[in-house]
Amino acid sequence: VRIGVHVGEAKVEVHRETLKADYFGPTVNYAARVESKALGGQILVSTAVLQKLKQSALADLIVANAGSFTFKGVAEPQELHSVSFPATRYREFSRETQDLLCNRCKGPATCPRCDAIGEDCFLKRSHTMIAA
């Protein structure tokens, strides 16, 4: 799962057959482009989102600059920010591989230290926490 978040006005229409709301417009397109730059398990937000959030909301999050990206239909490169929670701060994302890694020892999918797979190993207390 990848998540991209942007803030702004969106247009909405009710679909004639399904009677469900259909959201569209530049804001929705921009959010989709932000999401397309995220990796599996990653949450990316636009600078506009950070500017709208209150400092108290940001206090519970880990925010890091994810870099500058170009988007179709946008002239200038856009800064995106990775948002995570303290419990997931050591998770790493790589464009080269989407393999599960042990979150404690950064080993392969099946951790040689505890035979756990991916997230399961994160719950183990026998490993030393290492910063990404």
C-alpha cells in the first residue's frame, strides 16, 4: 500500500448510475501523482499538507524530506515529505527491492536470527534497534 496526500479544493459529482460521489480535478490529480512517487508502505505528503497541519499534530509524527520530484503538468520540481509514526521509524524503503526485511537486524525476509518474517521480527525484543 502506498499513500499520497495533498490538500485543496476538489470537484465532486454524483455518478448517475451508482449514486456514489466521484471526486476529480487538479487537487485529486496532484494527490495521485504524490502517491505514485511513494514506495510500498510509505506515506508521502505535499508541502501544502505540512503547512496546513498544526504543530501539535506534527509532534506525534516523524517527518523527513523525501526529495524533489517532477510531475506531469507541473512546471517546477515539487518537494515531498515522508511521514511515519514512531513505531515504524526504522522501516526502510528501496526502489531496487520490495522484499520484506527484518526490521530489527535488516536481514533477508526470513530473519536468520529469529526465523521471523518481515513485520513479525519487529515485535521481537531480542534484537538491537538500529537507525535507518
